[in-house]
Amino acid sequence: MSDNLFKILNQFLRKSKIKIDSDELSLQILSHPSYPSLHSVTGVLDHFKIDNLALELPETKDVLGQLPNVFLAIVDEQNQKKYAVVLKQENTIKVSFDGKKYIKIDYENFINMWDGIVVVIDYETHVDPKVNSDSKEAKGVLNVLFLCASLFFLFSFFYNKPALFKSVHFLLSLIGLAVSILISKQELGFRSKLVDGFCSMGDKVDCDAVLNSRGATVFGRFKLSDLSLVYFAGLVISWVFVVNFTLSSGFLSVLSLLSIPVVFYSIYYQYFVVKNWCTMCLGIVSVLFLQGVSVFAFERPLTDLTFGFKDSFLIFFSFLIVVSFWLFLKSLLKKGAAFEDLQIQHLKFKRNFDLFNAAYAKSELIENEIEAPEIIFGNENASLNIVLVTNPMCHYCKAAHFDIEDILLKHPEEVSVVIRFNVKTNDKLNVSYRIVSTLLTIYHQVSKAACKEALNEVYKEGVNVEKWLEKWCELDNTQYDDVLEVEQKWCYKNTINFTPALLINGRQFPKEYDRSDLSYFIEELSECFTNEAINIPELEQQHI
């Protein structure tokens, strides 16, 4: 049931008109500890702040009619439970089990297949466009560089008005290079919608079976995909040299003729040995065949071809450049793919609640509550209590503040967040003192909403503190000194000398984890502390 979960979830979001970076979506779903369960789906949607509901409903036509036009469902297909994207239409339902192809069935047949389990989402959800923005920017730069390089080669070649044979052979080389790049991306594990489309064009089409077969490797070391990419890239650069330096094309013509046996070998191997077709491989052999034909159709007779030392050297140099560059680039790409797998395993490990709880239970339990009217956000009656010990002039506290703010946005009813300051009160001109006394005044005399706004502003990077104090009108700076003194004594008593510090129900946040990791465990922690039958000592014993 898990094989196509990423594709199905991606398609579900697209049909729901919600744009998500596909790489980030893949990372989040594959690294979820409960993948491929339904909980992993809802967890990922929560991560992207997409309002969603997972429901088990009666399997009736009336209930089906009340569901949105697009939803995710679990259905029985060939005695297997599968995720499916469901599109409701007037008299029929379209179902996709792979995130690509849809089949039409009537309402009655769908109800017979349906388990009653659905995931629905809010169509008006706003998704933060900054998610994975660095990755998008890097890809954008690479795409621009590739486009500029392509335009440069095209211009440098056609500027000299080459003959028909040279133009045809050069354009075919570009096509072959493009297909070779797609094949190499497929082998290195990079997803591509274009490749997925090519490799799902029929029942007998299986690109992976062909590309991973023994026949796809020469001498047990060289992948045909690598040779194909090097060959066509070398041809492209060689043609640029040939046209710009008025060289003989005889060597390139001979290469085209020598490559024709590869055409027959590839077709034979796919048809008789693997018994599956690779559409991209067929694209390569088609280009090779057409290049061979172009030699006979447009080039001068083979007996008239010339081979000069300068011509051969520059062509050899072109291929040497390509081989060197590709060996270097492929090494980087392999490391990138390995890093992605490592990142998934790392996140899956970090998001495992049992491991987190074992580390959490080792922390010493301290008295969490103090007798003072502190700043509290969220649900004050929540079983999960978070205390953030902070100082507005502490650089590291800024990131911690927004980590907690993000948790409050996602789980306003499940957490109670106490903002506790570690600030001295003996220096009334101290900036930290002026800020926190103003915050306490805003919280108690204006509103919680105003205090949260003021907190978010003062914890921003590069904030102008004096302008902030002017905006929020410093009132009586001494009326909450008692609160600050009690908070500071509590910090001193519990040896909390540095900020930021984070406590969860009286225990310090485990040092093995980053503060931002807390957002992964809010639901589990809330459930544990809500359940009166499981108190903190029992939790500790259970996981040690």
C-alpha cells in the first residue's frame, strides 16, 4: 500500500489546488516514523499547515454524496488495501491508485470497494511559500545555467550557417543528449514527471527492468546510460568545434556508422532477453539510427572523407572534456542522492517518539509552577505544559521563540506555553528589563493578542529596540518587578543560567534533540499527559 503513497498524496494536493514543493513533500512523507500509515499522511498535512480530517464513515451513497469532489480514500483493489485519489463527478467516480492514471467506475462499485476511510482537506488552506525555498532557488539557478549553455551552443553552431548534414546531425545529437540526461536521472534516483510519463506508456514498458539488467552494463563496469550521455555530449561539443574552426566531419561520420550495431543489439536485448521495452532507450537507438541514415543521405561518399590530425585532436579533446566533467558531476550527484537517503533515515530516527521519550524521561523533574502572573499562551488547561525561559536580547532566543510560536499556531488547544524571563530588575535602564516589563504590561493591561504581536516584533532579527519601545509606549516599568524577581529566583534555584531553556511538564527538553524537533511530538506528548492512567513516573519506567 506504500509504494505509490508519495505520488498519490502529491496528486491529491494538486487536484485540491494546493501547491507544495514535491521534494519537501517526499522528504516529509518518507521520513515519517509511521510511514506508510494513515497517520503519516495526516502528519505530513499538519506539517504543511493544511487543515485536514481523517474520518471513518458509513459506506453509503448519501454519505459519499456529502464528501468534497476531491478526497483521499482507502479502498480494496484486488484484495489489497490501497490509497487512492478520488474525483467525484455527476454520475461516475474517477479513481487513481498510482497518482497518474484514472479509471471510471460508478457509485455502487466504488462503495463496494471503499473501506469508509477518507482524508479531506480545507481548500482554502494557505501554505507557506518559503518551504524549501533554498532548494527551489538552487534548482532555478541550475535551470538558468543549463538554458544559457544550450542557447550558447545553438548560437555558436548555427551562426556559421552549417550544411544540412551538419545541422541534422547536430540537432539529433542534442535530442540524444536530452534523452540521455533523463535516463541518467532515472538511474540516479531523481524523480521526473516526464520520465514517469515515458515509462508508463504500456503494459510491456518497464524502464527500470531494462536499465537495471545485465545488458545495460558494458564489461561489468560502464553503464550504457553513461556512455550514451558522454557520446552525445561529446558530439555536441565536437560539432561546435567543427563548425567554428572549419574542421573535417569525417571522424564524426565514422562514429555514427560504428554506433549502428548498438541499435540492433538494444532492440534484440529488450525484445528477447528482458522482454520489456524502455521507451527512453528506444529514443536513443532511434537517434543513433537516424544519425547513421543521415550520413548516407546527406554526407559526401565515405571514400571522400578526410581525417586530419587537428580535426581528430579537437574531437578527441571534446570527448575528454565530457568524460572528465561527467565523472566529477556523477560523483556529486551520487553523493547528493546518498545524502537524501541519509536525511530521510535521520529524520525518521529523530521523529521516533519512543526514542525521544526515553531521552526525555532521563531529565530531572523540577517544580514547574511559580506563584506569579506570567505570560501564558495557548490553552491554559492543556495537559501539555511548555515553559520557555528566554531573554529578548539573547540572539539564540529568537529562533527558540519562533519555534514555539509555530507550535502554538499548529496546536493552540493542545499546549499551554509559559513565557518565563531570566532578567535582572536592579538596573532600570537595562534594555532587557525595559522590554520584558513592557511585555508584561501589554499582556496584563492590553490583551494577549497585542502581547503576542509585540513579542513577535521584538524577537525578529535586526529589530530596532528603541523604535519598538516607542511604539508600545513604556508604561510603569516597575509594577511587574515582583514577577520578574520570582522568575529569576526560580531560574537560579534550578540552575537555569543560560537562555533559551525549554521545559516540558517540568523536565528539560533533551539535549540530544534540537528545539525545533519538539513540533514532531506534540500530539504524542499531549495524548500521554492527557491520559490520567499514565503518569510521568510510569512513562519513565515504560521507556527505559
